[in-house]
Amino acid sequence: MDLQNLFDMSSLFLQQLVNGLTVGGVYALIAVGYTMVYGVIELINFAHGEIYMFGAFITFHLITVYKVPFFVAALVAVATCAVIGILLDIVAYRPLRNAPRLAALITAIGMSIFFQNVALIKWGAQIKSYPLEALPPFFSDVAVRIGDVQVTWLQVFILATTLLLMFALHTIIHRTKVGAAMRAIAQDKRAAALMGINVNRVISFTFALGSSLGAVAGILVGVFYNAIWPTMGYIAGIKAFAAAVLGGIGSVPGAMLGGVVLGVAEVFGAGYLSSQYRDGIAYAVMILVIVFKPSGLLGKAMIQKV
């Protein structure tokens, strides 16, 4: 193997690594929303993928219809999705707090289908693209170029946004009163209520926080691929759920790690094997983790006393 081939292979590897970290950061944002809700009320919110989709579409709608600047539209979309998350908890999940888990699970699937159909009615089934003139012009510029490896400012923005939000989330969970309340409810909801914690309010805040992160992920993916469609949340939700399982469902650091690992594995699989395997890799990773390490990479095995 000559030096040129070796250089080409290393360039391809580094480029795929950059792309994988970019996609993995987005998966981590969605996965955190899953794992936060599960950690607090032990519910897999399958409608979370549709919140991610709404983030992308609300931003698109504000940009194309009302000519709102991109960053303003993104902030409004994130705030709107936070409200949708609160309403989802109040309307769909709060009445089922003490119901069997299967009832809440079926409700979550039903809300996912409902949100998909709302988007189909509002925006149609066609794939939409953001107008390039409405996006910040520096997104398409190259920030770093090393040989054949290039990193755009959009990728830098996605990675920086992901790291900043993860740091903010860690601060909220471990340095604030509401974060302490979330951790208390995750350990024992009844005891937390007896200690004076407003359980429903904290759970709604958890939904708002997770939905905000999901909305940010939807906006970033929509801009990165410049393509959004009403059912985009389904596949992304499954992959984020796989990332949460990979890292350890209920563990926020685990969701972050799982998202990055899954994104890198997916991109490398598509680059070195075939793009047709892109979606299948998420399912394969989730199955392998469930079989060989059910608690996930950073999850703790739960001991149930009988």
C-alpha cells in the first residue's frame, strides 16, 4: 500500500469520524429527552420523536411564511415544543399516573400517531427544504480543512450547541433545586411528595426540558440535511431510543454517550459498508446491548426485592 492510498484512507476515516460525531451529538439530544422522562416516571415517551419533528417544521413554517430570521424562529420553535411537551404530559400522561404501564405505553404510541397526522394535515407529505437564503450564510463555509478532511461551520455549530446544552442540562440536574427534585422523584415519587415536592409540576418541567432538547435536535438535523418530512420523527425516535438503551435507560450521561457511539457507528457503517445499512445499525446495536448488557454502558442493574 503506497502513501497516497494510506493518506486517502486516513482522510476518509477522519471525515467519517467528524460526520459521526455531528450526527451522534444530535442523537444524544433526543436520547436525553427519552431517558429524563423514563428516569422520573418510568415511561417511554414514544411521542418524543414527533416533538423533534415539530421543532424542525415550526422553524420552517416561521421562516417561509412569516419571514422570521432563522435564530428567532428556532427560539420560538423550541419554546413552542416545550409547551407542547407540558400539554402532552397534562392531557395524555397525568391521568394515567397510577394506571398500569401498558396503558401509558399505548397512549404514548397513540399520541405519536396523532402528532404525525397533525403534521401531515398541516404541511403535507412532501419533503420540505429550508430556503438557503433564509439560513445563516456562514453555515456552508468551511471552518477547518486538513487535507481532504473539512469541517463546516454548521458542523461546528451543531457540536458546540450540543456540548453547551449538555453542560446546561448537567448544571440544572445537579446544581438547582428543581434538579434535586427531579432526582428525588426518580428515587421515590411518594417520599418526594411527602417532603413537599410538587410532583406534577416537576414532571411537567421534565417534559418541557426534554421536549426543548428534542426540538433543538430537529432543527439541527433539518438544517444539516436540508430535508424535513412529517414522519421524520419515527426513525429518529427509534434511533434515539436505541441510544438511550445503549447508554443505560434512565442515565443522562449514558444517553449522551449512547447517542455519540450510535452516531459514529451508523456513519462508519454507511461509509464503509453501505448506506442501506444506516437505519439497521441502530436496531442491531439495541438488540446486542439488550442481549449482552441489558443495563447499558453506564446504567446500573436494578435489584428488585420480592
